[in-house]
Amino acid sequence: MRKPHRLLVEPIVRGALLEDIGRGGDLTSESIFPAGRRASGAIVARKPGTLAGIDAALLAFELLDPRVGVIEAREDGAHFEAGATLARVDCDTRALLAGERTALNLLGHLCGVATLARAYVDAVADPKARIVCTRKTTPGLRLLEKYAVRCGGGENHRFALDDAVLIKDNHIALAGSIHNAVAAVRAEIGHMVKVEVEVDTLDQLRALLAEPVDAVLLDNMSPEMLREAVDIVGGRLVTEASGGVDLARVAEIAKSGVDLISVGRITHSAPSLDIGLDIAP
Amino acid sequence: MRKPHRLLVEPIVRGALLEDIGRGGDLTSESIFPAGRRASGAIVARKPGTLAGIDAALLAFELLDPRVGVIEAREDGAHFEAGATLARVDCDTRALLAGERTALNLLGHLCGVATLARAYVDAVADPKARIVCTRKTTPGLRLLEKYAVRCGGGENHRFALDDAVLIKDNHIALAGSIHNAVAAVRAEIGHMVKVEVEVDTLDQLRALLAEPVDAVLLDNMSPEMLREAVDIVGGRLVTEASGGVDLARVAEIAKSGVDLISVGRITHSAPSLDIGLDIAP
Amino acid sequence: MRKPHRLLVEPIVRGALLEDIGRGGDLTSESIFPAGRRASGAIVARKPGTLAGIDAALLAFELLDPRVGVIEAREDGAHFEAGATLARVDCDTRALLAGERTALNLLGHLCGVATLARAYVDAVADPKARIVCTRKTTPGLRLLEKYAVRCGGGENHRFALDDAVLIKDNHIALAGSIHNAVAAVRAEIGHMVKVEVEVDTLDQLRALLAEPVDAVLLDNMSPEMLREAVDIVGGRLVTEASGGVDLARVAEIAKSGVDLISVGRITHSAPSLDIGLDIAP
Amino acid sequence: MRKPHRLLVEPIVRGALLEDIGRGGDLTSESIFPAGRRASGAIVARKPGTLAGIDAALLAFELLDPRVGVIEAREDGAHFEAGATLARVDCDTRALLAGERTALNLLGHLCGVATLARAYVDAVADPKARIVCTRKTTPGLRLLEKYAVRCGGGENHRFALDDAVLIKDNHIALAGSIHNAVAAVRAEIGHMVKVEVEVDTLDQLRALLAEPVDAVLLDNMSPEMLREAVDIVGGRLVTEASGGVDLARVAEIAKSGVDLISVGRITHSAPSLDIGLDIAP
Amino acid sequence: MRKPHRLLVEPIVRGALLEDIGRGGDLTSESIFPAGRRASGAIVARKPGTLAGIDAALLAFELLDPRVGVIEAREDGAHFEAGATLARVDCDTRALLAGERTALNLLGHLCGVATLARAYVDAVADPKARIVCTRKTTPGLRLLEKYAVRCGGGENHRFALDDAVLIKDNHIALAGSIHNAVAAVRAEIGHMVKVEVEVDTLDQLRALLAEPVDAVLLDNMSPEMLREAVDIVGGRLVTEASGGVDLARVAEIAKSGVDLISVGRITHSAPSLDIGLDIAP
Amino acid sequence: MRKPHRLLVEPIVRGALLEDIGRGGDLTSESIFPAGRRASGAIVARKPGTLAGIDAALLAFELLDPRVGVIEAREDGAHFEAGATLARVDCDTRALLAGERTALNLLGHLCGVATLARAYVDAVADPKARIVCTRKTTPGLRLLEKYAVRCGGGENHRFALDDAVLIKDNHIALAGSIHNAVAAVRAEIGHMVKVEVEVDTLDQLRALLAEPVDAVLLDNMSPEMLREAVDIVGGRLVTEASGGVDLARVAEIAKSGVDLISVGRITHSAPSLDIGLDIAP
């Protein structure tokens, strides 16, 4: 599985550590424990879920103690039960306690995303539809959240505004028509850029089929309407359903035959998963 | 109300914009709209809630178009209904569309935090307890999330590891006793630093009363046990209840008479509030 | 035409200025001229060419003197003759002289790229092929160089490793076969990512036609072989010729009927265009 | 030979890597190859030339894989033939392929500079003149380009505006006279700063000899005029010829007896040298 | 003793190195010594004092030569005599000479602070008062200076504006009264923030006793007035004397019975301690 | 007079502000004063001195309140008496109070440097010697401190290791001889770099006269020995006296006839000048 490169993850973890350590350092642990004292820490799940971000979490300890020893660590993407040990480290005591909250904040958030993604993916196993995330991510964490979605079995939509084209309702309204918008885009972009267009009605969809695009986003349509849309497309475009997709409704949407279902709440509203750090001297 | 300074907020918003604009820019809008074309945008709530982060959201547009005009904007802390216009801007069309997702991601997240904080605060209005947030925040967004908690009527616990001391179970276990931990801290910190200690039992609490500390965190206690703890303390320390506090249970906890109730989920698990951008030519 | 956003260009220009101003400042001009003295500067082409980067060049003066006045400036993409005035500014004298070299280094480089791109584009006007750049860019200047290519009438290939897939000879050799490589990629990437595969032989090309890819890069093939390749593809893939494409040979390559011709030297070996700054008191 | 310190080079290489890896990582290689798979890579010259920047190129791999093993590497400054292996590494496969373009873009550019510098230096071996570079460098790469010039046997003029004084035609025109400009500079700078003045005529040169300066830049003079200028100076100042110096003309300029010949095109217009990466499993 | 974390110190040392190495590197040492040559360096005190910042100083060498060997190093906080060796390293010769000034500038400054702090602390040993520093620190070095104060036996006042409240004369004047200012603060801050108020008169002090604050800063009072103030407070608040405290006067101030004496000159005016680097081949 | 460019000063002031404002902001002033309230502030000298850094100080307020109005401001380099108003601003109250300490810390430090430099300069007015600073500066503040020295009438030695060569005792010892060191340097540096050599004895000085260098640093010599050294040099080199130069001794040193006297304590040990901020509603 593709993993975000450490070169990209390290600035995020470093920034999170500095946010928590502040300028003065960890007043509590540095006052109580001498430099050099070591301890053993176990990252333990309090609830079941899907693992995502274990490397980022361990990096929090490593940035504070380059000699941290990782005794064991599960693989991202794995399912775990409540009580499971996700990783164990041997670490400088001050570093372990100073890094604890950063590690757990990252891990709880990313496992939350992966676990919710996994729930959506499992709900549309048969008939199969692919669950994709959106750009509705937490500022600063898009790289890691999109990775967590993959850990949960989901797939990524475009990363950002610069790697693919998505013509939405606002673009169409301001441009005057789908045709105008597509033509303008085609004149400007290179041959390695895909184009998707959002439609709200079946008439729009029919008009779209004459345009040189790769995919269609079917926004806020009922399952019945989606089914009709899939028929109209007839395999000529990748079809994506979108709009207020909750877990209870997603299987019904998948039955419409769309290729993809995009779900914003996987990234913007997944509750953090409860994970703790157990420390032994 | 205290507001995070623009000097501190701008790097966050700039980072979020760069995350979304990427290196190539907004392929879609820059292809369709000429430079200089202006449009009007209204930030509209799709659900009711409490406002937080409107300045940060508007800053996303301003960083892309320094000449953006803010026609109207509500004040952070205000309650709004579904359909309410939270702000209106006159903006370069490319900037408006390129900044849309960053502005809404920030605003949806922060209003989500403020709205959940407000729900907790309202639930403990009488008898009154103060709702405080924790360090269980989203990496990179602590400053803004702690502000959003205040917008929702909540209060902030310490910002980070360097502005106050909180001696927790792990510290006590490794130090051998509460007394050892407090003594070590007292020998190292200055006179402007407050000290709070977490206790799990009433025996620990009684022992704590002999120590020079400012507050006690009563962790994972039942409402009955909390009441007894409050009696034991007898006003000599600030009392804070903590641990798995959900909205259904919070009023009962407040009845125990504790001064503060800290709630991690306000910051780590608040769902994003649904807010959109309506654009007119 | 799409233009790189100022938010992205400013750090490049600022970095270039700091590289030239150093820590001590412009010893010469600051010693000779008093603060506040103003002068008029004309950016003048010493050779004919195609304009690219005028905003970046002017930004060098603006970052040193926010009150700089731009009297006139030509549009990027325009052809100019030797002697043409590309822009004129009214500026603080110290800022004008301190920014001169940075502005001209940027502008000379980018006009060099645009002018060479334009030469290639003009050479393949009929029969028409599209000239595209590569990732063989100058470290730190990819954004601006890819823009300069567009100013010269060329188009951009993928921006970087993260916005599209290009399976090259090394990938195929290490993966064992084109099929293995494509299958591995398809299992990992989202629906908005295009896939191109490099082939060296017509047998590879025939095998490729069975794979779900979007484009083929025909590497280092003779014009005759390219013609045959275009026949074999029969419009089922976008075809791109690549490899040691010099200006003398490009028209012949275009006659093969390929859709695109990629040229590394446009970005990595374009000589700087001679542009100067004429100053009047 | 003086080498740029790693502390200064690393940010440049890191920036170049991030420009190419983007935010999403190397979609192609990370999809095809598992983490941990190793491969052997040979950096091979396709054309003869002079080596410069091998450390910077290898650093690209090291930043992606800190455990990269460098099997062999030639020394900067060495001449190499087409087909020569410049370095060989044992590296994580993903890191090797993700770092390839960054390493080659840097190396090709810097060897291009060194090779062109060497050609100029060889052309003026007897009678000997020293070839120096200018501030006409590629934005962001001055440190490395000036080093590449030294690898090619050339020398560096001042690094930037803050380490020496060069009074040019614009300064003289605005100051009213050479005397005014020199006097103003002398009143402001310290005893460790050298002063050079550009002259266009022999009259200016004669006037300059009365001023307390270290060197004279003889701008755009014919070989005959340069010879006369050298006679006039009579060893009292360092003499530097400048202005449109091409390779065909440089030996004739050297015969004039000037100490230095400065050549902008070495840094701003050297074509990239063709260098490739051969990978074996 | 609490020590600033390397994660926080490294950017300061790196910045100081870059300030001194510049963009061109150490022209002198890199010209004279070949890469790889090693030497032994001893950091030697020329004057007696108290050690602070030895890790930061050694880091200067380590950032230039990651393989530097630290043969010996004294502990921060130790007293040393003139001639004492504070640390000895085995280091690349270029790194040793390039890092020398940065290491010594940091160490001389911080030992200067620690030594002056120690002098104040020793002066108030009996009757005991605690010496605290202020926010009158050198821009960019507050973290290290506050640490140096602790090395000298002093204590830290608040770190900055965000970790505690200090209501000063300007606040009171603009707010109208102490009561107004305290009430406004109390309504905004959390339970982990301490509040101190500056008073200039005993009347102000008496009024302050009715307010919910933690400490009082007795500004610019005579020893007699301080004694009266301590009597008035009667142990209800922490008392701090402040204002023009010189070494000759500090013992007399301590006799007043105040808990703390804050001294700005420890950080803003401590002369650098004379420390040198002795190098052996 | 040369002034550090705002592009270079702003990062220093911004860093200093962030160090003091922290992540949580100014708890005190933001709690007490509403946003938008304005106040008038006067920067007033409590002691006489020489002004340096007024722009940097005012920038602290401007970065917090871009609409700050500067009513009046004296020029750097001016002498002022105790009680003098150095600048007056109209500013947002929160910004004025949050920026106060940063502005005063910078200004007090820089005026301290300028004032001490002025004292040395005045002490050697007749016979005239030039006072120069060294690289013994406060980490992070070299640019501003060297400017402050100029404000006090002093001059700058080289800025850093990369703009000139200074061969010191350690270099000579490790290189074997002055001749070896100078020859190695001459082979590596360009024609715009000056070379100075430190000598401890008159024999060394005589040997040095045969070498191609620009200046000699006469280290730790008595006034008599300096006089003899000046005679030996006979105007062939710039002469600089150095080593433990205190204010009482400097005039005597100047009488020896040396050109320059370098004084480390001007930058590393100048006490901060007492300057305050008076605020009116």
C-alpha cells in the first residue's frame, strides 16, 4: 500500500510536538524525572477499529528521543480489538511523556478516519461500490487523512485543486453552461489531467455525454435517480454518487450501480478513536 | 472575548490554502475564469449552530485576493439558524473558488467545536459547572480549537505542556507517590505556574490535600463518588471531573458540585458543521 | 491563460532576493543613494523573444519597495523585438538597483524557456503536434518554468510524481512486465489519476494496448517507427514521442502523426534571454 | 577545494525533492514496489564533461533513504568520458526512483555549468587569464552554481550584493561621477570590503586611477581597447574584461593581458549535461 | 534540572551557525584545511563563572560534523575557575573552526547570564529570597536565557504573555482601577492561569487584597516600604519586589521579607563571559 | 547611512514577537481591552544615549496593528538625553501592550550597543582611530548589532566567515606557518575578497610583510609594541589592534597610530539602555 513518505510526515509531527511542548517544555515530566531515565510504553486500543498512522505516532517519540526502541508495532490497515496493543516502545521517560499526547492525538484521529472508512467500505461490499474521500479534510492533515482512508479500504479522490479538474455547480453557473466550462478547461490543461463534472439533473447528464470528460459526479440524487443515471451513462463515464451519504443509506446507493460513492464525513467528522498509553517503569 | 491574533492565525490559513492549491494552482477555476473577474459569495449555514472562526475563513479569501471586500460578517460566539448568512464577500472569482474549500473546512470544523461546546455548556447551566477543553486537540489546530471552545461558552484548560503542571497517573506511578511528584515539581517551577493533580480514588484525594497544589482532577469517578470528593475537598482546591463525559451524563456530573468538567470530545470528535458557499456572478 | 498564483510565486522571488541581498544588504547602492530617492527603470529586451514571468520580475521590486509604481507592462505570452520595453517602473532607487539582478535573472531565464518553447511549437504547426515539457526542470523553478512553457504555446506534462502515473523502463524492468506494473498501479490509484506507459519497441506497444492505460510514451523511436506506432495505436491511446528531440528534427517527428512531443531541453537547457534594465534619474 | 557545506546544501536538495514528490508522493513507484525492496543504481554520464555536484545528487537519495549505501563516487572537478559511471548506490527501490529526477536535474545542471566553465578556462590557458562567474545565476542555485564554476577551474566574483562593492554604469550616472560614487562608498564600508568600478571608456579609466579602488571592470571593450586599458592601468588595479564573452572570442580577449574575464553565460546559459540512472534489481 | 529540549534548541543554534557561515561558507578554514582532517578542541574558561549552555555550544559543532566526539563536558550549573576546561571535542577541523564563534558566542552569553544570576542568588542567601528573571530578554534567546537563569540558581517568572497574567500600571490606568482589570481578566482566563498585579503604593496594595489574585509585584519601593508591604500582605499573596535592583542593594531588599526579587539586568545586561577555544592538531 | 533592509529585519522582529506572544496571545491585555480600542504610546528614554533600531521597534507595533500611526520618530544615530521622547505612535491598545516588551527589548539592546560604540569612538577622536566591531555578536542579532555599531559612529569588520578572510592563530598553528596559510587561501579565493592575518609578535609581523595580504590584526599587544608594529608596517597594510580593549585604555592604544581598533564588548557586553513606553488613553 502507498504510504506517505517520512519527508512529508515529519514536518506535521514536528509541528504537532512543538504545539504541545511549547517554548518552555514539559514542565511536569521534566521536573519529576531525571534525564536519561528510561521507561516502557504500550499504545493500547480502548475500542476496536482499523489502524492508521502508527508510523506518525511513533515518530513523535523518535523526534524527542532518537534512540527510542520500537519493540513491536502492528501494520496500518489491520483491524484490532479493544485492549489490543498497537505498539510498544522503550523510550526516555521524559520523551515518552512529552510525546504521549501528540502521538495519541494523531493516532486517535487517523484510526477514527480509517475505522469510519472501513465501515462504509464494508457496507458496500456487495454489490461492490468504491468509497472515496473528498477535499473536506482537516486543514493541515489532508495527506494523513487520505492515507487513513486507504488504510480503511477506501480510495482517494483528487488530492487537491491542482491534480485534476472537477467542474461543479458554481463553475457551470458562472460559465453559462457545461459546454463552456469543459471547453475552457480542455484548452488549458495537459493530457495527464482527468476531468469530472458535477450534475444535478438527468438533463444535465445527457448533455454532458457529448463532452470530452472522464467522470461524472451525480450530486444529491435519490437511489432511483442514480439508477436511471447509471443507465443513461451506459459505462461511458466513471459514475460517482455524492451528497449527504450516511452509513444507513450507503448500501442502497451502491445498489444503483454507481462506480464510486464519495463521503465527506469520513474525513471531516469521524470521531477520534480512544487509544491510550500504558507506561511501565 | 480574547481572540487569537492574526499573526498566529495567518500561518495556519496560509498552510491550509497551500495544501489545497498545491503547486499547480486551481486547474478548474483558472481555466474557466479570466483574471480580474469578480463575483459575490455568501457563506451560508446549512444547519444551526454557534459561530467560530469567521475571521480565519475570510482570511482564506483575503490571502488570495487582498482586495476582497467583506460586505457583512457575523460575530464569533453568535448562535445561527439553518439558512443564515454568516458572511458575504465581493471577491475575485478565481480567489473565491480557490479559497472556498479552505474557508469552509476551517469554518465547518470550528463551528462544529463551538456548537458542541455550547451544547455541553447549556447542559450544565443550573447547577452551574464550567466546561473546559483538554489537550486532546487536532494537531496543528489547537489555537483555533481552544478559541472555538470559548466561542461556545466553554473555558480552556492549560494550553500545552509548558504553561501549567498536571500530574497524572503515569507521573505518580513512576515517581512512587503523589508527594514525591509534587515535591519534585515544586522544586523546579516558578511562582506563576499552577499545579493540578489527577486522582483516581478518595484516598489519593485525601493525601493530596496535604500538598501545595491548586486543583484536583477527579478522573473517571461516578457522580456519587464525585459528590463525596467535593465534600472532602471542601473548597480548598478547584475540583475538575474528567473521563468519558458524554452529553447525556454531563448534567448529573455537574450536580456533584464540581467546579469544572473537562471534555475531550469537544475538540477531538466534534462533527463538522455543514456550511456552504453560494456564489452569484 | 492559467497563471501561477502570487501566493506560490512570492516565496520564490523572496528567496531569490535574499540570495542576492545577503545579510548585509546592497553595499554599493545603499552607500551611494539616500533612502527615499526615486528613479525610473525600464526593462528592455536586448534580443527578440517571447515574454514570460513579467509579474515575478516586477514582484522583485515590489518586495523591496511596496510603493513601486508600474507604469506599463506587456502581457506574458507576447512576442517582442530586440529593443522593446517590457515594463517600466517608478521605484525607490535603492530598491531598483538591489532588485535589478533578481528581476533580470528570473525574467531572462523564463523568457529563454518561453522563447525556446515557442520555436518548437512553431516548428510543428502543420501537421500539428503538441509540444509538452517534462520533469527535467531547474530545481526550485518548476512552477515558473512550466508556466513559461505555456507562455510559449507549449503544454505541460504531469507536474510531478504525485499527480499522474508514468510507468518507465526502470519500472517495467523491475516489475517484470508492463502488465505487472499496470496492474499494481491500478490497484492503488484513484479514478482521477491518468496512467501513461513508456515503450521502446513495437512489441511492447502491442502488448500495452490490452492494458487499461490512457497514454503511451514512444521513447527514442525513429520517425518511421513512430509512424508505425501511431498506426498500431489507431487512436486508442494518446501518443507521445520523446527522446533527444532537437529543433531540426521536430517537424519530421510531428509528421509521424503523434499527438504530443515532449522536449526536456526546453526547460533544462534553454539559454537565458538577454534583457537589461535602463535607469533614468 | 572549498565545498559548500551540507548545512547549506541540504535545504536546496530537500526543496527540490519536495517539488517533485509533491504532497501525494510518487504514485508510480510506491504502487509498484513494496517498502523495503532494495535496488542498485548507477549514475552514468551519457556525454563527456566535468563533474560538479555529486554530493548534492547523492543527498537526494539519502534524504529519502537514510540507509543508502554509496558504493563509489567520483570527485567533483574530475573530467569524465561518455559512459563513465559517476557514482553507484545501493538504495531502497522507492527512494531510488523517487529521488532519480531530483538527483539528475541537479547533477545535469551543475555538470553543465562546470563543463562550460572548464571549456572557457582551457581556452585561456596561455596566455593565462582567470575566468570568473557573475551574479547572473539561476535563482535559488547561486551557491551550487558558483561551486560548479570552481569545479570547472573558474573562480568566483563576489557572491552577492553584500560582500563586495561593484560600482556600475547606473550607479555612476545617478551619482554624477565616478569620484562621487567612490567617495560615497568609501565613507560607508569597512576595511575588509573590496571595491571595483565598471568603466566603458579609457577616459573613465584614467580618471579612475586617482580613486582608492581595488579593481576595474572593463565593459564591452574590443581586444585592442582592452590592451590599451591594461597598459594604462600598469598593474595598479586588478583588470577584468566583461561583456558578451563567447568561447570563440575569449582567447583573443585573454591576449590583451587582462587579469580576469567574467562570463555570465557559464551560469545562466550552460546547457544541462546528459546524465542517466541505470537501475539493476 | 529542567533543560530546554533539543527540538527547541536546535533551530536557535542552526540559525546562529547560518548567520556566521553565511552563504559562501568559511572562506578561511575551507581554503586552508582539507576535508576530513581532524583536530582536538578544548573549550576553556578565561574567567571564573557558572556554566550554562554547554549542550547548545556543542551542538554547533555537531550540526557541522555529525561525527564529532565529545571527550568530556561539564554539567550546566557547575561553578568553574579561570582556566577550567569546560568541554573537549574531537572534530573535523573545518567544522571546529567554522563552529567556534557560534559556540563561544552562545556559551559566553549564557554563562554571563548564569554567572550574574548566581551572584544575585548568593547575595540573598540569608535571609533567603528567590531571584527571578523577567521578560526583558534578548530577542530570540528567551528560552536559553531563562534556562541560564535556572543554571545560576535563579527562577523564572512567566515565560511570556500567554502563560500567566501580570496586570501592570498601564493596564490599571487604562482600565480605570485594579478591580476593573482583575474582573476583566477573571472573566476570560482558565483555572490554570495565575494572576499577579503590580502596585506602586500601599493603598493600591490594600485594595488589591480584596481581589482574587495570586501574587503582587511591589514596584520601585524602598526597603522600608517593602517591609511594610510584606506586613500588610501577611502571607496572603506571593510578594515580589521589582525595579532597578542592583547587586549592591539586593540583600537589603531581601531583608524586607519579600518572597521574590525580579531582576531584569540578569538577562538584558549580563556581560558575556570570556571563554575561548584551544585547538590542537 | 546604510540601513538594514526591512526584508531582513522583519523576520527578526516577527520572531521576537512570536517568542513573547506565544501561542495563546497576550492573556492580560486581550482580557482587559476590547478589540479596536486605540491608545497613544510614547517611547521615552530613561537614560541618555545614542539611538539605534527605532524602525525595528516600531515594526513590532506595525506587525500587530498594520494601521498604527507613527506621530514622530527620531533618526537613528542621534544623541538623546534622559527623558527624551524617541517616538510616538497611535495604536490599537492590545497591539501597543502586546508589542511593548518586544519593541523595548530590541531598542534597549541596540541603543545599548550604539551608545557604547559612541563612547569608544569619542574616546579616540584625536588622534583618530576607527572603532570596529567583531563577530562576537549575539546569536540572531548580528545584522542589527552591526548596524547599531554604525549608528554609534563605529565601523564594521567582516560580517561573517564568508565575506572576507581572517587568518588567526589557530589557522597558523595548524597550517604550520603564515606563509602556508596565506598561500592556501590565495589559491582558493576570488579577487574581491580581502585577507587579514592575526599576529602576536613582531617577528610574525615582519614575516607577514612578504605575503600578499591586505591587513594585519595586532593581537593583545601593549601600546608600545603597537607603536613599533605600526612603524614596521610603514603604511603597507591596514593595521588593527585587538584584544581586551576597554574604554579606559582605548585612547592610549589609538595613540600608537593603528588604523583600527576592534572591540568585542561593544556587541557582546553592552548593557541594555533603559527605555520605557508611556501610554495615554
